[in-house]
Amino acid sequence: MEGYDSRMDKGKENMVEISDVDLALREEARYLGQQLFGNRLERIDNFTDRLLNISTRARGKDFLLVHNSGGWGSAGMDHCLQWERSLVTGVSATIEKLGYTSLLIHYLRTGKGWRENIRDIKEQFQFFAFKARLMAAELRFLTQHNNPLKVLLIGVSQGAAFSNAVMRDLTDLGPVYSIELGMPFNHRSRRLVTEKALVLNSNGLMPDATVQGNLAGALQAYLVGPFKWLMYQLRRRPVRFAQCINAPGHDYDWGHPEVRQQIEDFLKLNFGTKSNVEVVSHEAREIH
């Protein structure tokens, strides 16, 4: 055939194959959403789009870092306390120093408004039964379709409890690890202890009132909070109310030596440096 170029048909074939793969992936994600949300179409659509977006961005990465914030879990990174932001930045930087690539996402487990907060309170009493199952399903999907992607949960306060609840649903899934800091005392009896989780109950400088159940210290923080919030308003530097509540010792800043050292040791012990891991893997294949 005049002017025929076999590369054109080859390209079309590849386009069809890629489209079929993407379509199959979307159908699988949507089916998962249907299992979780029943006939709530808007929730299914949002779930499917978000899951595929993360999956696409995670392709080729070594790690998916998932930040589970404290409080209601509805605040983006910019609205978290400074020490929490420093912690997430420090973990991410350490992963990079070890030679790995990563995608960092901030997981919002609660929507905006008092109705969502009430729903979250119910979830907390059930140790995040549905929300943990939801994230666990997402992580199964992501690791299955982005092998050999590893997942590292970074949970703070209520986010630490949520991360632990997720780990309970993923005991059979290998590449998921968790860093849990300052889990509130009311959740500790349900905590799952595993070698794949680093649990910090203190910043190494002073006891954590939230972990120890020091209600007097926590109450004082809540009583002082409104005055701090008002002070920021008067200075025209508005902040979220949650940023004005600081229970004694409930501070896991990356600059605290004990916090930083334990996290770095945990990451090095479980993952090592990428170059060394690749060398060992290559040698194992040669021996085999």
C-alpha cells in the first residue's frame, strides 16, 4: 500500500491497549467504590476519580507517604500545627535521603462542618470502623496496581489512632508501614502492636498529657485556647482554633532529637538505602 507505515498501526495498537488498561482500571476502581458506598453515585464517582488520580501519580514511585493529621482529620497541610508540618517534611526528606522517590498525600478523613464532626465522633467510638476499612481498600488497590510500591502512614494524635485502625485491616498486606505519634489514651487499649509500626508516646522531653490521660493538662489547654485564638484575631493573624490548643508534651516536632532519631532508625532498619537494597536484590537474582 502506497505511503503505508507499519509504525502507524503499531502506535494505534498501543493506544488501544493503553486505553483498555485504563478503562479496566477505572471499572475495577468503580466496582470497589460500589462495594463500599452501595448506590450513592456521587460518592462512588468521587472515590473512583480520587483513587485513579493517586494511582496515576504514584506510578514509578518507591513510596506513597500518607499523612493522617490530628484533630478531625479535615485540615490540609497548611492548617496543621507547625510541629506537625515539620514532622511530615522531615519524614519525607529522610525517605529522599535514603535514595527513594515518593508521593506525599494528605488524607482528609472528615469533611467540613459540624455534621461531619458528629459522624467522626461516632467513628472514633468504633475505632474508625468504616473509615479505616475505606482507606485499607484504597491501599490494597494502589499497591496491587503499582507494584512494588511501599506505603508509609504518618499519623499524629487522632490520626495515629486512625492509622493503627487501618493497619488492623491490613495485617496480611506486606508493604504497608506506619509511624504513629501521640495516640490519645482512650484509643490505646485497641492498639495493634506490630513490627511494621513505630509508636511514639513521648517526644523525649516531657510526658504527653494526651497519651497519659492527664485530663487536667488537656483541660487547661482547652481553656487557654480561646484566649490564644482571640489574640491572633486582634493581631490580624487569624488561625484555626485547633492550632491554639496545645496539650503539654503533645508536640512531636522534627527538631526534637528523640523524635527524629527514632524515626530515622525505624526507616533505615526497615528500608535501608535504595542503592544497597538494589545491589542485594541483584546479587540474589544472580545466585538464584
